[in-house]
Amino acid sequence: MNATSIAQPVPHSVGTDRPAPALPAGACDSHMHIFDPRFAASPHWKRQPPHAEVAAYRLLQQRLGTSRTVVVNPSTYGTDNACTLDALAQLGEQARGVAVVAEDVADSELDRLAAQRVCGLRVNFVTPQSWGITTPRMLTMLARKVARLGWHIQVFVHPEQLVELEPVLATLPVPLVIDHMARIDPAKGANAAAFTVARRLLDGGNTWMKLSGVYMRSRDGAPAYRDAFALGRALVEAAPERLVWGSDWPHTTETPGTVDDAALANVLAAWCGDEAVRRRILVDNPAKLYGFAAA
């Protein structure tokens, strides 16, 4: 076994190679989920959640070379953030959380979450939610509620939804984070209407985008997801100061045994080309967005 591989495979991650080149010190995985069988899934969720506990994720951190992480509460748990909060307690000061709450969430509950290093809310327009249909009204109401805390709002949208919601998203009173590259079709790339909207939002200075979930729309697939190169490169060139990267471990949208997290990190390196840009996306940008100390 050489220095570029690990001895113990990581659950929900194919292969044993480490990223090449190695990630910089202070690198952050800005989008992942924890699923722990100690916490019951929401009644609305019909799929069996994986076992993806903190101990397994720590193996991924060792493999990738990340030291910081952002735990995003999955739709599996509805508005119950107990699993995510437990994960934050285990992971310590180098972890931040993104919670899921109902439209009528009380200020006291938001304060409780903030005290445990939650710094944003996820508003999901794509997958089933415990409250039913997610509306623009819910989005704007939650943004107003968390403005006093200095939080951000993270949205998961289809590309056509991003286009439709642009007037709302452009006027939110808090920073906006767009999940998974807005699920833009790589075949359309920078010519997609959603890319044009994303570019306007990014240029506005209040929006961030997660370079994650590349496999969701790629037709070429692993390990290089070559059809997404033009899209990824266009985003990096457009707004390197407004991008963060995430593994999306444990990859619940994908067939088990198909995603290599080191390959995902290598895809980011290919998109960046320049090491200073990659460091910005992996270290400096998440430090600013999530409130980590300067590396």
C-alpha cells in the first residue's frame, strides 16, 4: 500500500485512493449528511435511510484530508434536527450545521439551534418535505426570521425553479446558497437559462453556490464526469470567490457502490486548474460563509 491510498475502505464511498493533488490544510466539505439509526425518520419519508454515522464520516475525512465540515439535515428527518445536532456535538468546533425547520418555527428554537453551531436553513423545492409543498412565501418568511442571526438560506431547486424564483431569491435579506449547482444540465452548461440566472445572482454579491452533486445530471458518469467539465469550469471562472465544495456523502441519490469521493475532489481540481483557486473554494470561502477561523 502506498501513501496515496488508505487501508480501510470508507462506507458509501468506492475505492481507497486519496485525492490527487492532496487537499490543502483547512479544507472543508461543505455539504454532507449524517444518518444514524438512533434517530427515527419522519413519517413522510418512505425510503429506508442508510447507516451513515459520524464514525464512518470521520474515515472519509481521513481519506480526503478535510478537517472542516457542514452537516446538512436531510429531508429524511423532516424538521427534526436531533441527528444533525448530535453529529455537530461529536464533530466539534470544526463543524457547522444547516437545519430544516417549519415555516412557523419559533425564535426560541432558532436560538437553540444557533447555540449548537447551526448557521443556516435549507429550503428544499425538489424532494418530499414533511410539511408538503414548499412555497416562495415560506422561503421569504424563513429568511426574514433568520436575518437577525446572520444565517444564510440554502435552496435545493430544479433549474427551472431557479429561473422562476429569481425575483424572490435576488431580494432575500440574507445570504443565499444554491445547492448542487442548481442541478443544471451539463449538456446545456453555460447556455442554460438557469446558468444565466445563477450568474446574475452570483454577480449580485449575496449568493454562493455549492459545487456538489455533479453526478446528479452527468451522463458520462464516474470517475471524471467529463460532460460536466464545461459547466464546472464556467462556474469557477464566473465567481471563484462565491463557490464552496461538498462531497454530498453518503450519496443517497445514487446507486450504492458507484461514487468515489476522491474522484469528486479530483474533479474539482480539474475545474479549478489553479491551486490558489482551489484553496479559495476549499478553505477561504467556507471559512467566510460558515464562520470558521482563518486557516
